[in-house]
Amino acid sequence: VDITGEVPWVSRMITDYDDQAKRAGVCLLPFSGYDCVPAELGMYLAGRALETSAASSSSSSSSSSAPGDNPVLGQINLAFRNKGGGFPRGTLNTLLDGFDGNAPERKEGDVRFYPREYRTVAKTALSPSGFVLPRWSNQLGTYTGPNFMAAINVPILCRAAPTFGFSSDLVISDRSVVSGKPSLLNAYGLIPTQ
């Protein structure tokens, strides 16, 4: 079990050790930190809830549903609210290493962290308009801003999605909740005031 959040490093560990671990009956568990686990678990539970709901609806209805008619998770909106704490030291070190040019580079033979068909899902979720710009959440009744852990959570969700049976047209949003009544003084909710 490891709480690391560095996707390139974990990709390298998968390339170097996954086959050996499988032969030994060992499960490698990276991304077991406070942000990654709730994101992946939330996606899994939401998908299962949709399946359960569809199954109970179809069994109680008089008409029979065709295979593939069950709803599938098409969008997941994560919204994290931070209380106290600070920037994780390991994440800060990784960012600084990247600025210094010391980030791990892909090598020939490295496995892709998530399937190629999920590349558009990740790019859309982490695009400037999907990641950086403030957005109003009707569900929460407040603005959301960038979640710095989205750069880790989104690839993890793209890797887990096919295992959970979710298609590559999945929409992922990973945001931070910003508190305070929106006004010019708090950049319309982007600067926490509570």
C-alpha cells in the first residue's frame, strides 16, 4: 500500500513490477491516499447504485427490458471541501521536481496508465475550461474552483472506469468547493471566506 500520487512513477512501477507481483500473488496498491480513494470509491458506488436502481425498476415493471438498457454512469462530479491542512509535501516535491525538469519520463515499453480510449475523457476534465475556470454547482449551491488533486484523480478514474464497466464517453469533473457568499470581495466565491 502506497499513498503516492505521481502517475508517471506509478506507471513505471506497473511496468517494472506488475507481472512479478501477480506471479507472487501480491496486489500493488498505489494511490491509497485521502483524495484518491474517495474519488474512485465514489465512482464505483455511484455506478453500482445506478445498476441496482435499474435492476429493481425492471423487475417491478411489467415490460421486459432488452440487454444493455440499464443506465450506465455517464458523468461523475466530484466536489471536495478542504478544512485546514495544507499542500501535501510529496505533491509539492513532485511539482518542484517537474519545474526542475526531474519528472519521470516515459520509457519505451512503459505501460499506458489508462486505456487510450479514455484520453479524451482525461483531456476534457483537465482542460483549462474544465479545470481552471470557476463553475457554479446547482447541487451544492456554491461556486467550485480547481482541485489540485484532479491531475491525479482524473487519470485514476480513467484507469478504473473500464474495470467498473463504464464507457469511454464518461464525463469527469473534479472540483474544490469554495465557501462564502459570492461577491466581488471574494472573487465571486473563489477565495474562501469562512
